[in-house]
Amino acid sequence: MSTSSLLGVFLSVAAATLPAAAQEEFETDVFATSIGELKISFVGHGTLMLTVGDVVIHVDPVSREADYAAMPKADVILVTHEHGDHCDPGAIELLTTAQTELVVNPGCRERVGSGSVMRNGEVATMGEITVAAIPAYNLVHKRDNGQPFHAKGDGNGYVITLGDTRVYVAGDTENTPEMKALEDIDIAFLPMNLPYTMTPAMVADAAKAFRPKILYPYHFGQTDPTDLVDLLAEEPGIEVRLRDMS
């Protein structure tokens, strides 16, 4: 994979304008960045949509969370791993144009049959926008056969750097050393559901290590996200925000 060309059309492609209906359908938080207003839409579970300027980024789009025929087309699609609640070939097809950059892990590439594979540790840069693939894997939780739910070296989290703002979408992972070593993260999405990802205590442990300014628990299933709020209530500099991302 060419790290210099992966996002080669990132800023030059004219993205579809976000329709009013899509804006109203999902709760959206807005942030100021040095390259324009960043909007993060909370689609559901592990699925997000980010827009900055005219660029539309879909993260783990899956059809059970949205009607992607009515959603803005993608300039970039980031898929963390191949499980069906993250890698959906049908949703990807609906979002893709001839200019879309599809970024996947190796397992999703096998399912979809297209896309640029990013492996753990790889980085792609275009202008002021950078995407880095962070390892996403289990340390503790395993299947009955002893295999982890997510093996090391397969799935990605992504740090998306948008000018002066860094957004970390962790994918399905536990509180790994690579996560805890991250620096200068402004906004983080950390998964919190058992047995596949983290407990609230594991999320709190990771957050205390890399200290995101804003932390969204996501992909939390039946886990009560208010447990994380309580665990970090006395931790200065980390704001926990709860959104409907079960």
C-alpha cells in the first residue's frame, strides 16, 4: 500500500452535500478544527459519520444502523475489521463512488473484494488529514476454544487527524499497550461490551493512560455506560459524553 497516495483524492473530491433529513436523523456533535467545522454523527453501535468541510468519512457503515441509500456518499470509508456489525459489503456499495477511498483491514478486504488494506502501524497522509491504523485486539476475553474474539494483527482502530484535531475510533479492542501509548487525542470512541471488548473499568484504565479530552463510550450493547461516568468522575481533563451507541 502506498502511504502517500491512499488518501490522494481526500481533499480534491467534491463530496455530496449533507441532506437536511440525514442531519436530523442522527444526533450530531460539532467541533472547531483548524481545517473547518467537524461534525460527528452518531449513527449507532460502532458506526459513525464524520464531515469536515466538504469531506464525508463513514466509519464501519452497516445497513442495520442506517438507510445508506439516503446517506451522503463517501469520500472515505474506514472499516475496522471484518465482523458483520462493522464490515457490510452492501452498505459500502451504496456509499461508494468512483472517487471513494475505501480503507479496510485484511479480513474485510476478503469479504468486500476491494479497498486499500491498511495494516497495524501504517499511516496515510494527505495535506492536513492523516489516518493511522492502531492495533485492535483482545488481551483477556476469548472464545470457548481459547482464541481471542479479536486476534492481534488483524483489526484496526484509526486515529484520524484533521488539522489540529485528532479523533481515535478504537474498533473492537481491549485496553492494549498501543492504545495506552497514544498521545494528543482530542476525541476518543472506546468500545465497552462483554465479552467482545472492554469492561467499564478497562475503558477507564485506558482513558487515564492516554487522556482523551472527550471520551465517547460506543459499541456498548447491554453495558451501562453510566458506570464509566462514575469511574472517571474525579478524573480532571476527561469529559465523558454519552450518546445512543448501544
